[in-house]
Amino acid sequence: MSNGQQAVVVTGVSTGIGWGAAKVLTAAGHRVFGSVRNDADGVRLQREFGANFTPLKFDVTNEQAVRAGAKIVRDALGGRKLMGLVNNAGISVIGPLVYLPLDEFRKQLEVNLTGVVIATQAFAPLLGIDETLTGPPGRIVNISSVGGRNAMPFLTPYNVSKFGLEGLTEGLRRELMPFGIDVISIAPGAVATAIWEKGEKVDVTPYANTFYARQLEKLKGLAAEQGAKGLKPEFLGGKIMHALTTPKPKTRYVVTPEPFLNFVLNNLPKRVADRMVASRLGLLPQSKP
């Protein structure tokens, strides 16, 4: 690394928001260490982003592999602190909760919540807990969701993980205050990423013989509609860089193509919001004759 160059670790950079963050940060001259799960993605991204990008091969649920990645970063920093950790890697599990296989629910939490803890524990020393390192303390940016405050039917496992991430962010921020390490959440709405494509293409056949078959088809249509007007990953990348570099960041940034809808859902009485959301998916109870 060149003298004075700041470094950021971003998890899950192969596509989507992580890719957008890596693109924006490397273009601004920052060194990005980005996690990928296969060598081909690492080679592709090195070619795309150039010398400012270094791939780290790990799955965020693999503690040993994440810690090995942290050692690579420590060696590259040469005694300096890390500017930032962006906990972005995540998945979205879709299905009605009462029929969802428990292994899928566990996997959702393992990646979106436990994976954040694993990465944070591995890289926190480099952000400033290790006081032998030089430079200002770094920041942690957790990629949450507007779904971390408002839940959607059939996305409940994902919502649970993001509600949890909001609590993790707040508690961790307070724990790390003595070290000067700030912890910020960014809550996107629809983004043109693989998660939204998955919503459109999700296989609902396991639930074809349940009450929810028709409503799940409606969800696929809604996902296609939302994905079509989703924000570009590079736009989110700019917001992430802002959260990492601005002198006085907010604790939470909401970034959505539908700010009014988000405002309404956050401020309506919950029973009214329930009916509004249920109506869109055909979940309102039918009056009996």
C-alpha cells in the first residue's frame, strides 16, 4: 500500500451493493479488500478494479477463513489502522414462515447476522481496538434494509435478520465508543441487485399446495416491479463512501427510491399499515356470507 492510502474491507463484493462500494471506493483511490467465495470472481474483480483491489476468499460464516483474511489485511496495512469495515454480504430467504424449512431460517440468520459478528470480531482490532496500530480509528458500516424497520409477508426471515442487525449496530456502536470506532447502518430500499432478481425468480412450488400459493405469485410480480425501479449499486456505493469519510456521519441512512412510502409505513398506526401491506398481496381476510 502507498503511504497515506486508506483501506476498507467490504464483504460480498461479487455483485450488487458490495460491487458498487468496491467500484466507488477504488475509483476514489482507496484500497479495497473485498470478500469473494470463488477464485474466478476474485480474478474478474481484480481485472475490473485494478491495483487498488485485493480479493479475500472467504464465506462470512467460516470463522477460520475470515480470520485468515484479517491476517492478510493486517500484513498489508503494515502497522496502520483500517479505515473501514463494510458488512454487506447477505442472502434473502423467501417463503411463508409457518411452512419454511427450519434449515433455511437458520441459514438466513447465520449469514446475515452471525456472519456480521464473525467479520466484526476478526477486523475490529484493525479498526482501533489494537492500540499499537497507528492512525485514526476506523468505522463499521452495516448494510441493513428498510426491511429492518418494516416487515413484508414472505420476507419474514430476511426481515428478522435485518431487525436484528439494527439492534446489533446500535449496541455495538455504544460498546465501541471508548475506542472511537463508529458503527453506522445504511438501510436501502429496492436496489438493482441479485436479491431482488431472486425475489422475481423464486421457486414457489414447495408451497403450491398451501393457502399462500396465489399470494406468493403476487410477491414475484411485486419483486419484478420493485427491482425495475431499484437504485443502482454505484449510488449505494457513494452513500457507503460518504458514511466512511464524512466528519460527522449519521447513525443511520435510509436510501430508497420510494421515500414517501417508507415514511408512510414508518408513521402509520401498525394496524393500518398491516392492512395496507396485506392488501397489496391479497392477504386481507375475506368476509364470510
